[in-house]
Amino acid sequence: MSNETVAILGGTGNLGFGLAVRLAKAGVPIVIGSRDAGRAQEAAERALAIVPGADVTGDENGAAAAAAGKIVAITVPYASSASTVKSVAESLREDQIVLDVTVPLGPAVGGKPTQLIGVWQGSAAQQTQSLVPKGVRVVSALHTIDGASLTDLDAQLDQDTLVCGDRKADKEPVIELINKIGSGLRPVDAGRLEMSRIVEGLTPLLIGMNIRFKAHSGIKITGV
């Protein structure tokens, strides 16, 4: 999938933009998605200023999803996650993979970013799986990576990211994609999609530590 376009819905936000820049640097064609095509195009121009000559474009979310190859990433805040998935459902194709990096944090309901919201389906990723068309698979990852570190191309990430999905065949292209980022970022298979409930809970923990220690903390899994 080295030449396949990856759509990053919510690519105008910190995490989505950082992911777009890192993947663009690795030579992956990127289409940034937003509810507003103009904002998406502005983000693409900013990305090109950071990575001159990269293959980065911007479009409305539905068009971005339709232009994607195997992977469509959802990087929007949890408050707009369900509405975003519903709005692009008709643009998703069978056998595409939705890479969900969403975390149900407190600000979605007026709370703090160090709070985790309970999700009826079990996790944000499982909620997304319940909303996508039949044949579209959801894989979750990148919950513990902060957007600032991704956007700073000189920053060494030097951490692991846990990848959850119900089938090994779905996780493999996501792991391949994350490996392109390099800079010490290692994807680790963390099991089935239901494990996302646990993995998503690491984000508010790390946010609290980052505030306390004024750091950009991450996780590492030893012995694997």
C-alpha cells in the first residue's frame, strides 16, 4: 500500500495535522479532510510548507474518504466523532479500514481532558465500528501520541503505540503505515478491538502527567 492515498479526516486539528505531516514526509500521499473544504485546503498548504514537494491535498470529509485507498483515519474530537463517521458512511468502501485515533475525553461533555467518558459500545473505536457500513473494518491506534511531537519533524518519538483490531489482516496495513513514520515510533499489536477501551484510557493518564511534568510523555512495552 506504499502508493495508496491515506485520508485523514480531522486533519486540520493538532493530531490529524501532525499525522499528515509525518506520513507526507515518509512519501505517503495524503488527503486532509474537514467539514469545510476550504479549511482542509489551507491545512494542506501548511503541510506543504513544512514538507515541500509532498503529495498533500485537502477536501471535504466525504470526498477525502472517497479518494482514499485502503485507510481512512478519523482524528476528530470525540464530540464530533459519531457525526463525522455517519457523514462519510456512503463514501466508505467495503474492505476499507477506518483507523480510529479518537479518545472519549471530558471536554466532549464540558469536563476536563484528564477525564475519560464512558461509551455505551465499550470504546470510541467500538462505537465507530457500530456506525460504519458492513465490510468496513475499524482498527484503533495512536491514542498516546501528541500532535505537537508529530508536527515537529525533528522530534524523536521514541515510544510505542498500541494497535487494536478484530483481525490480524486488518491490523497489518495499519502497522505497516505507522512503521513509515519512524523516529522510534513502534506499533505493537494489542489484541482485539475491545482492548481499545483500555488503551483509550491511557490518554487522560498521560495528559495529566504531561501537565504535571511539563513533558510529552508516551508509553513503551518491554519484553516484546
